[in-house]
Amino acid sequence: MSEQSSYLTKNGFIHLREELNYLLKVDRPRVVKDVSWAASNGDRSENGDYIYGKKRLRQIDSRVKYLLTVIEDSKIIDPLEQENKDKIFFGATVEYENLDKNQINKIQIVGVPEVDPKENKISWLSPISKAILGKQVGEIVSYESPSGQKEIEIMSIIYK
């Protein structure tokens, strides 16, 4: 397994396992049923339902294979079990102030398969994560982002 997907938070592991179960027990059987029905309708070469169904099955199977690999090979880390909650480690939710913009942001440091920008879940391999790991509240940290040099101040650290 590559370094990039070797860690998951406990909640991330649960979420991926739920997705895997849904794909195997609900989504895939439904698509198999649809493909069987479409195949019974004759010529498969111009049968849109059949062609789409087979494509969807390949997508599901690919995702299932990926999820099985991630779930099997990842180290699960429960942020609540972190002993030193005064420092930023994997799984921490961190509130920081972007000193360039006087803007407060909140992120959670998670494994690569869990990354979700909409929920402010960022990879532990991202530039900001690498810069703040091991830091404490009140520390000012500089890091190089894709848009240039940034400076932030750590405001709070939460493990949930």
C-alpha cells in the first residue's frame, strides 16, 4: 500500500465500510438485475440500457476493489485516543486564522481516501497539514501553498 492511503480516521473507516456494504448489497444487485432484464430484450449492441448497465457495473466493481484495498491496508486511527490533545496530530480538527486575510478557517486532518473539501477534510499530506502537525494553539506557522507563501495562527485544536 502506498504511503498516501495508509491512514484513516475511525469515522472515515466506518464511512468507507458503509459505502462498500451499500455497493455490494444494494447498488450492485440492482444494476445486475437491470442488466439481466436489458440483455433479455435482444440485440445488445444497440441496447442502451444494457450498455449503460455494463458500464455502471464496471464502475461499481472498480470502486469496490479500491475500497477493499483501502479498508484492508489502512491503519485506523481514532482521534479520541490521542494522548497529547494540546498538539496537532492526524485526525485533529484545527481552527486557524489566515493572517494574510484576517480570516478564520476550520479543517480536519484526515487520510487521503477521506478528503472532502466541502466538509473541510484535508489530507495529512497537504502543505498546510505538514506545516501544522505537531504545533500548538497560539503558534504562528508559515507554509508554501499552491497560491504562494501563507502565514497562519493556530486558534484551537479539537479531537472528536
